[in-house]
Amino acid sequence: MKSFVKGDIDGFIALWLDNLVVAIVMVKLSLGFPLYLDPHLFYSRLMPASAVGLLIGNLYYAWQAHRLARRENRQDVCALPFGLSIILLVTFVFLVLYPAKVRALNAGLSEAEASMAAWRAGVGAAFVMGIIECAGAFVGGWIRRFTPRAALLSTLAGIALAFLALDFFFRAYAFPVVGLTTLGLSFVFYFGRVEPRLGIPRGLVILVAGTALAWACHFISGSTIVPVGRLAFDTVGIYPPIPDPSLLVTWWHSIGNSLPVVLPLALVSTLWSLQVVESAEAAGDSYDTRDCLLFNGIASMGSALFGSPFLATIYFGHPGWKSIGSRAGYSVLNAVAMTLIACTGTLGIIVHFVPVEAGMALIIWIGIAMTAQAFEVVPARHIPAVVVGLIPALGAYTEFVIKRTLLAVGFGTPDHPIPQALNALFADRADYYSSGVFAVGEGYIYTCMILSAATVQIIERRFMRAAAWFGIGAVIALLGLAHNYRITGSDIVGVIGFAPGAIPLAYLTMAVLCAMTGWATNHEQGPSSAGAH
């Protein structure tokens, strides 16, 4: 198989644009709200470290494609697409790094010290996630057989809907000229399944149109959508990745706070990657599943070892890249291009000209498409289980909005701590149950999987399996991995530890009810009333 073919150019542009949009969002979330990291730290350490994972993944999967082509004597093998993950980025920022920063501020650290603590905690969590992904290479198949597809997909869909589609959708209406125009373009191109003339990539059209509109709004009305002031070149330089094993020591005391997010997310990410490998096999490229998952984890560990909490992963869409003629060269080109951007600080110049609002329509589309996929690929009778699995993620987003609102009105600072009796703060509205929101939001990834999986088993009348899932929920709640929280002066935080109480008891009650259902009820004959309409 040739090193490069024409289709590799088309595939590279599509993959590079995806990575570039994620990198732009990475800059905004890291240097602005909620992290406010030091720009020099970001450009000299985090971005070069992210390039390490991109190099490991892209080059390995390109080599793997050539190996498969030689073994099967074929010319049409397509490498697995690999790049920065918007799902992992948003999840780590809002559920790992930001809570770590708030804990540090609450402990009396300065803003700069708290940002450094958040960075270290994120790096440690990323390394642990890589370890779990590597372990998943050996047990992922067994876990997938045990966990219903609706539970896996609804978990990802919940994250995508709440923290990608919703958040950026609201942002689109805050800057409607740019946000809604580019959103309309993304709907026309992707949902309408049309291509621009002359073979111009759809993502490039959206990004250019959004950037042009953003700058037009700036010059016409003084909109703050683009940076104000002279373009600075102080981010530009040569920043080689530097390994720093000491980072993996300093985070040890805080990793327990991240486990409710990292453990289930790593599990879901592993099974997600497993589905990508299976989709490639369906398209005609049969890769060794264990090797694919193993190097996905090694890439995560590599990025973390060099100092990045922002991970890359295998992308969905291998059949699409193969259909446009991409082979292995597009993966190599993506590795080279993203490494040059990451290790030279030129991302700072790109971000100056291309605001995140110009590309956020692509992120909204990803969130909507991932949510829709959860409904499309499960049996129709399992759709209620998908809906159930979305609710905890929406609860987590609601909790996040409450926190941001409290911060906006002045609570959560040393001078104005969040009241311990926060639930009483909302007691004037009898229909507002903040304690339930916080309970659902903490450890919501576990809750998504447990409720969705149990619902599937109930739909299939496998009541003992449903009881087992509710039993797992009781154990997780009892250990404080979910639903257990504490109101501190600066945040509402999850608390890991023995937590007996009403929620573990309620899960046990549900388990007992399911276990008794087989002999205490009569099975309805024929389709259910819900499915008959």
C-alpha cells in the first residue's frame, strides 16, 4: 500500500479540522473560565504533552494499517482515525480539573497555586485513565457482553447532550449572528447530507464562515466575540515535550476525588473504542482488538507522563474516512501537523483569529449526533432505557449551572462562602429540590449506566439481572462513589467514603422488588401498551 494517496489529503483535512476545533476549545477552557491556567504553562507544557499522545496513536494506527495491508495483500486498508477527544476534554475540565481547583481554593491556596493543583490532579487522573484503558484491552469484551448497549450509549449521549450540545447551544444564542448561522450550515451539511462544490471540506466552510462573521461583528458593532488588542507573538517558540514523572507523585493524595469520574469514564471510553474497532471490521478492515485498545491507553499514559490532562482517543467514523479514499497517510499527516502546532505555540495565533464561536457549531452537531446515535442503534423497545440514562447527565449539568450562578452572584469566595444550609436557600420554592439535583449530579456517570442497564433488563423481563444492577448501584452509593456530597464554602463536592443512608437503601429496595417480580406478578402477553402506539 502506498504511503500517501489522494484520499489521504481529504481525510487529513477532515481529521485535522476536528482536532483544531477541539484544540481551540481547549485553549478557551484552560486560559479562561473555569481554569485560568498560566498561558506559559499551557503552551510550553500542556500542548507539547498532548502532542505525545497524538504521535503515539496516529503513527501506531498508520503502521498497523500498513501491516494489515501487507498481510492481506490489499491496497484499500484505512487506518483508524485518532485525535483529541472533545468528550474527554469537557468531562475532565468540568468534572476533574475544576473541582480540584475549587478544593485548592477552599484550602486557602492562591488562584495561581490552585490552578497548578488542578493541572496536577488532571494529569494524575489522565494517567489512571490510561492504565484502566490498557486493562480494558484484556477485559473489554467481557464487560461489553455484560453491559447492555443502551447503557453504554446513553452514558456517552448524556455527556454529549448536556456538556456539548446544551452548553454550546446556549452560547450560540448569546452570539446569534455567528452561532446560529454556523449552526444552520452544520445542519445543512451534516443532517442534509450535502457537500460544498469544488470538494471543499464542510468543516472548513463552517470554520471560515464563522470566523469571517465574528470579525465582521467585531468591526461593525464592537462585539467582544474576538480578542481585543494587538496580536501578540509571545506564545510562539520551540517547546519540546518534557517528561515529568514527579507529576505522578504529587497528584496521589487527590486522585480519590477523581475516581467517581475517571473509573466509569475510562470504562465507557474503552467500550466505545471497542465499538470503533468493530465498525472498522464491518467496513472490511479487521484489526487486532487488543492491540488497538492497548495503544489507545498507552497514548493516554504518554500524554499524562509529559504533563497533559487532555487526552486523544480513537474516533468514530472509520467507514467514512475509508469511503473518501483515506488509507494510512492521513493519520501521519495529522500527527505531523498537530505536533507542529502544539510544539511551536502557533495555536495562540490561530486562536487569536479563530474564536471558539466560529467552530462551536461542529461541537453542537457532534453532541446532537452522538445523542441521536444512542436512539438509532438500540432496539426500539430499549429507547426508554436510553432516555432514563440521559436524566442523570442533565442533573449534573443542572448542578453545574447552579454552581456557576452562585459564583456569578458572589457566593463561593472567601468573603462570601456558599451557605451550608444551601438547600434551605431554595426552600421557599416547594417545587425545587436542590438536594436531589446534587445527589443525582455527583457520580452521574455511574448512575447513567446503572439505571439504563437495569431498565433494559426490566424491559427484557430479566428481573434478576435488573436486581443485580440495582445491587451494584447500592454498593456504589454506599461507598460514596455516587450521590454523596458536601456543601463547602466554595463548592458542592462529592465525598468518597462509607455513606449509609436513604439512597443505598432505596437501591436495595429496588433490587428486592425486581428479584420478587418473577413470582409475584403475571407477565403481560403481547406488546406493551407503550409499544403499541
